Amino acid sequence: MDLRDKIQLLPDNIANQIAAGEVIQRPASAVKELLENAVDAGATEIKLVVADAGKSLIQVIDNGSGMSETDARMAFERHATSKINNIDDLFRIRTMGFRGEALASIAAVAQVELKTRRETEEAGTYIEIENSIVKKQEPVAFQVGTSIAMKNVFFNVPARRNFLKSNAVEMRHIADEFIRVAMAFPEIFFSLTANGQEVFHLEKGTLKQRIVHLLGNHYTSKLVTVQEKTDYLNIYGFAGKPDTAKKTRGDQYFFVNNRFIRSAYLNHAVMSAYQEMIPGDSFPMYVLFIDLDPAQIDINVHPTKQEIKFEDEKIIYAFVQAAVKHALAQFSITPTLNFDLDPSIQKLDAVANPFTDEKKENTSASDLYNTFTQKNQAHFIESKSELKHWKDFYPQPKDQPFKSLLSAHQEDVPGRLEYEAAASGITRPAETKLQLLEDAPLLQLLHTYIVAPVNNGFILIHQQSAHERILYERYIAAAKGKPIASQRSLFPLTIPLSAPDVVLMQELLPDLKQLGYEIELFGKDTFAIQGTPADVDSGNEKTAIEQMLEQFKHFNSDVKFSRREKLVRSLAWQHAIKPGRSLTQKEMKTLADDLFACSQHNITPSGNPTYISFKTDYLEKMFGKG
Ligand code: ADP
Ligand code: MG
């Protein structure tokens, strides 16, 4: 037996290569790190040059502080940084970088050429480094600032190099990173040149100009200013007017202390502020900056720093939502209902008992609390007057209910019909026991409603809402008891998901299984649908799952619901038949019967009526016979 000790320290270049795997995943990660270094160096002009989608060259040239000869050499050591000195500095981070890992990682996986000069020095420094080994170092004539060129990324890690995607894909990632940094610093000139062609040329200017340059001229007159200041945090930026909402998620940017972040949670806060203004399946544009004391966040959780942890996410959520609602209300004629902030927010521990002892002392006079609640009240008052205004858009149906009902039919506006019916005193679903008349034929109107005779008149069922209620109760029962049968797919479909969605999906898998979905992780970020509930139409399982996830996120802020409740609601909403679908007699009958078999048949899970009832005595009165 070999009794010699076996453990040895890894050589630096190998240790660096391993560490690099976390920091530099693809050319775009290097772009991000180099651009951030230039920003941290105080540059006012930053140029990015790439060739071959970054695979052969990534170069960033800045006019920032530059480095001394010693610093230039030190910069490539692991954990070498000028940005923090001690652990407390971590809670005061205002720079983009602080880990001191980027340059060491870049030098471990590429050939790097650095040129740099400080203002106070005559000559600059040139360093060539490859595989973490310095190949050349000499004085050089160079402008003030720094240029770092990274060539042939992963030349020494073939497995990674082979893993890179097509140039189009890698370039898209580079552009994304470039846009995120350039968006956050409109006071800095940026350019991006790819294969000799200048793709972006961004003069210094205002945030609005920068957004329009980056995202397109069509936003010029479509941006609403968002601005709320409190002593806890500031929110500013722009939100797109509702008519700019798109079917694809895309132009949505959150920055916390100028750092781009992803947050499904905060995204939901914005989405909910747009509720009722945009169709449920579309995504508004926004560019929002949240500035707060760095001590309130932990930027350390993710190596590439796109996710951060807030000391208290719920407060931030409420602020974001209120700020966007407020902005939209001021600049839009679109009705804004429900202006009140969720009262449970004010009861949250963090608001009622702020996080540190110091702050606790100031609680009663806390500006946070006061500004927050005052603003909230202000919003509420606004909302009341807006609500009144909103009703003015519609003719008041009180005096001529019948006529307006008729005209509503003619104009084919179902939403309005429902609103007017409700406002005109026609009874909404009542508690009294209604009974469907056996064997009476049912009638579908406008491919949306079902007229069904009942014991004391007739009811108008909303097919989607009714079905949502039926499915909701069925799923709740399945989630708690006997699982729904699943039918195995012959050809499992795969769905690739974004990283946050992968996490979400994994959380949901056990409950989904209970509801008849057999889904498995298949690779790193792809899921395979092996089976679906027996009653789901085959052919659109993939869309169904994607939409279900979107809908789940939509519900996700509702702290009062459990994950399962949210999932069940999402699925019920997702699978409910939609307006526009014509139904056979048999289908209508089943729907009506199933609805009346529900334990709470008159409202949807979210509280909308599933039907409106027209009682005979009321109808008689309308005809002057009552
Ligand atoms: P970090 O940014 O986390 O400090 P990096 O590895 O990215 O770590 O950079 C190491 C150090 O090199 C930085 O702290 C900074 O002092 C210096 N440096 C890097 N890039 C530049 C630049 N473009 N201009 C001036 N100094 C730079
Ligand atoms: Mg850095």
C-alpha cells in the first residue's frame, strides 16, 4: 500500500482556472466584468470592441484612473482588489466590483494584453499574460486610462470553448450585458464595435435619451417618469405607457444601486401596477433604479451578482408597486383602480418594527413609516377621484337600463355589459338557492356567455369564469387527496427555461405531479413533460406550462396564498375555456351542472361573478308589468 500523503496544493493557474469557471462562463461575462471595472475606474468614455462574438477578441478601452505599474501587475492576482479593505466595507459597496476575481479569472482562461497609464505618470505599463503567467512587461506610451484586450477566450480549456454557442447567441449575450451597463450610466459615453462595425454609439446624456438610444425611438413619447423618494430608498426611472406593452418579455430593467438585477418578485410588483391597463399576457417596458443603503442588501449571494437579497423584500415590493401605480395614474387617462396599498404591508414586521435597534428607537417618528403611509393615503385619495372619473366614461345605465343593455349587445362589448348590468341593480349572484331547470335548452351568446333558465328567471353564465371555478375546486380536491390521473406522453416535449424559472419549476414539481403533470428535469435548464392530466388537450402542453408559470408569477406576490393555492389558481385560470370558444349543448349542460355542483358556485377564485342572475319579477318590472 502506498503510504505517502496525497494532498497537494493546486498550482495557481489551475486554481485560477477553476475559480474562473464561476466568474467567466462565456464571453459576455468577461464583457460585463471589464465594463464594470472601467466604470469603477471613473471613466467618462468606455469603448467595447469585440471580434467573432467575443470568441477571438474582447477589448475594453477606458479613460479612467489607470493603474500604477505595481497595481497593473497585482490586478491579475486572485482576491486582489482596491475596492474593499475590510469586512465592513462589504456593507458600504458602491462600486460594481469588489471580489477581486475578474481579472485573475480572465487571465486564467485567455491571452490578455493590458495597457494602462495614470495621469501622474509619463509612461504607461504594458503587460502580456497568458494562462495566469506573465509573458511580458514593459513601459509603453499610452493615453491616460486602461485598455484590456482578452484574446481567444478558453483557448486552454477546450471543453469550455466547445460549449460556447453560435456567434449569434454569444453576441446577443454580449449586447445584453453592454446594454445593462450602458443603461445605468448615461453620463458615460459608450460604444460597441463588433467585427469592425460600430453597433452602438451612445453620447453622454440623460437617462431618457440613453433609454431611447438603447431600446428604440418608438419609446420617445411613451415614457412615464417614475420617481419616489423616501429616506429608506429612492426609486426613479421610466415606465412605458400601457400601449407599449409587448407580447414578449424584454425591455424590463431593474437596477439596484446601479447594478442590473433579476427579480421575478419585483417584476411582479411592476406588473401588478399595470393590472387592468394591459392585457394579461403582455409585458410593459420599464427601466427602474432603486437606490438604497448598501447595508440593506446582500450582493454577495450570486457569483455573477445578478441576484441580490434585500433586508426586507416586501417593503421594496410595496414601494415599487406604489411608485409605478402613482406614475401611471398621473400620466395616463387609463382608469386606475385599487390604489390602496395592501394594508397587510403596513403590518409587516419590518415596517412596524424596523430591522435594527437603532432604527427601532425612531419607529414612531420614522420617516419611512410616515412617508410611506402618507403617500399611500395620497394615492388612495387620488384613486377615489379617478374612480369617479372612470365611471364618467360610460353612460349611466340607471335611467335606461334596458336600452343600454341592448346597445352593449350591439357594440359587442362583453366587459361593459357586465359592468352595466351590475351597476343597474340587476342582481348579481345571490345567496338564495338557484336551481337550473332540468332539460331546458341552453343558449350560448357571443361565444362567451351561456343563458340558462333557472327556477326564478334566468342566469347569464360567463363560460370562462364558471370553468375557472369548476377547475379550481377540482384541483384543490386533487391537491389535498387523490391525485389526478396522468396520461404519459408518447413523445415527451421539452421546455427550456430561464434560470429563475428553473428554480421555480423545481419548487412546483411535487404539486404539479399531484395535479397530473409528470415533469422531470432534463439537463441543466430544460424540463421534459412526460405526462399531462388526462383532460388536458394534447398539443399545447408546452404553452400551457409556460403560461402557467407566467400566471404563477403573477399571483406570486400574494403573500396570503400558499404556493399550492397559487399553483392551483394558475392552473385553473390556464385551463379554463376562454371566451370565443363555441360550445355544444352537451358541453354547456356539463359546464352549468358542474358549476352548480361547486361548493361556491357564484364567484371565481379571485372573486369575479361566474354568472349574473335576471329574476322574473325584476324583468316584469322592466317591462312595466311588475
Ligand atoms: P474588482 O473589480 O472586484 O476589484 P478585478 O479583478 O475586476 O476585481 O480588478 C482588480 C483590480 O484591478 C481592481 O480593484 C482595480 O483596482 C484594478 N482595475 C481593474 N480594471 C481597471 C481599470 N479599467 N482601470 C483601473 N483599474 C482597474
Ligand atoms: Mg471588477
